[in-house]
Amino acid sequence: MDAVATFRRVAGLPVADTKLTPAVDYGFFGPDSVTWRVWSYPTSLLLGFARAVTIEHLDPYLAAAVDASGQVYARTRLRYDRTMQYFALVAFGDAEAVLDASEILVKIHGKAIGTEPITGKQFDANDPYSQLWIHLTAWHSILYTYEMFGPGKLTAAEELQYWEECARAAEFQTINPDDVPRTREGIQQYFEQYRPQMAGSEVAQNMMNYLVDLGYHILPEQVPSWMRRVFNWPMRRAIIATMPKWMRTLGGIPQNYSDDVVAKLIARPLLRAVASIPRLELAMLDFTTPHTTPIVGPTLMKIPAQNPVTYTPAEAREKFGRTTPFAQYQALLAKRALGQGPKPYEHNHSDALLEFEAPAG
């Protein structure tokens, strides 16, 4: 029996049409990229991204933006799925679709502005500094969980390629790609320099404690509570196991070393088994984040693109007549200075396109 259909039947869901359509092209990475290898492994889909959206909230400006939207608690499954959809699109989608999503993201984030309550300073979801924090947190978390629960560390050459590709992906946000570190040491230095700005506020701790239970919240509504608990128990412990002790303390999510060990003993063989059966990984993806299924699915199933070419961001923008996100952001700031531009989001707004963590792609 088809794995996707089986998952949906167990949950009491209708069996969806999971026919996959070949991508128009290979976008900005392609089959030879380290990005495809790392991001398509189940550690990224089940643990890495969950880790990223959790620890991102140690940035007080991000936490304020998310809290202002009210959407993490109100629409957890959809918010997470939409954010996964965007990141998956950048990694696996065709070039024009990525450029479209990039432009939409700048417009959506143009409304995510306000005052951060701890410092009293203004936050802006399009701010390149905040965007860089989100971007590096995601790419680092994806690689870190791949190393801890998957095949292990990349070679030195592969890791250099990974961070070069990380910089390429940064060009679809308002980030200056020159600000993206290109080595493991550079990434570590970035996070050490950022650490004094992190804040374990009440908002951040409540959010982090909620998000490490994503395994419970992202399953379809029809899934019974016992199944949610079974799915979430190892996932929560595995996510926390990737965090240093100081980060757990700051985020208010302590965990014993014994739970770290148990999480690794369960997660490693489980994820390796899932990785060995692409249809099973596709089923889990469809079960938890269905908007990403048509994007990642062709890669998992090794379906060639209609046009097997890749682009650089500059080549794609020239071909499709687009500007950079930074240029779009500057135009938005100019309008704002004249008292024009989009109005800020109201709390608990229902914009279906707003990304899960507000200040990020």
C-alpha cells in the first residue's frame, strides 16, 4: 500500500492526490548541490527546522514580532507549514517561483513592524540584520541536526560548498550575501557575537516551550491525542538535545542528559530508516507539512526537472526581470518615510501568507 495513503488512512484523513509534477528547472542548487543532500534528509524536515524556529525566539525583536501577530498559538500547523514551504521552495523550487516568493515575502514583512516591549526600540521584519539571524539559524540548524542524527559531518570541501550555497540562498531575503559567514568557524563566531543580544523573556520562554512540542501541534486535527504524544515525545527531546545547556536555561526548557541519550538512541535509527525509504519520508512530509510535499517531493523521488539547468540569482533576475529584495525594501522604506506604504498587522490578523516566524523567510 502507498505510504502516503497509509499515513492518511491511519489518521482518518481523506487520501489526497499525491501525484508529483516535475519542477520547471533546478532553481539555484540542483542534484549536485550539498544543499539538496542535507536539506532532503529527514533530519531537516523533522528536527532541524523545528530547532530553528524554536531558538530564533531568543532574539527579542523576533519574539516581539511573533507575539504581535498572535499566529503561532492560533494557527500553529498552518504557520509552520507555510514557513517550511518558503524555505523548501528556495532550496528545491524552480527559479521563477523562488523569485515570486521572495517578492511576496518582502511585501508581507513590510507589515510586520512595531515596538519591542523590552527595549522600547522599533522592530522591522525586513531588517537585514534580523533576516540574517533567521537565515543562519535555519541553515545552521539543518546542518547540525544532519550531523547529530543523520550521516554525520560533511567533508571540509562539502562544508565550504554548503556555506557558499547558504550565502546564495540569502540573496532571496533582504540580507547582504557578503555578511554571510563562509566557514564553520565564521558561523560559530557569528552566534557568539549575537549571544549578548539574546533574551529569555517571558514571551520567548513561553514560545520556546510551546515550539519544542511541535510534534504535537503540527499533526492534522483529526489525529488522536495519543498519537500526537507518541510522535512528540522523542521529537521534543531530540530538539532540546541539540541545544547547549546555556541556551536551554535561557529558553526555560531544561532537559536531563539521560533524555539527550534516549533521544539520540531513538531518533538516529528511526531517521536513517526513513531516509532509506523515500516514499516513507514523502508520506511523513505530507502528513506534517503538506504544502511542502509538491516542492520537495520531486527531489525525494528523483524526478528530473523539465529543464535540467540551475541559475545564479543574478542570472535569474536578469532572465525574469526582477530586482533584489534589498532594493524592494529600500523602496518600501522610502514610501514609509513619506507616510505611505502598508499598515502594520493587527494582533491575531488572518493573513494566510504570513510566515511562521514573522521576521524571517
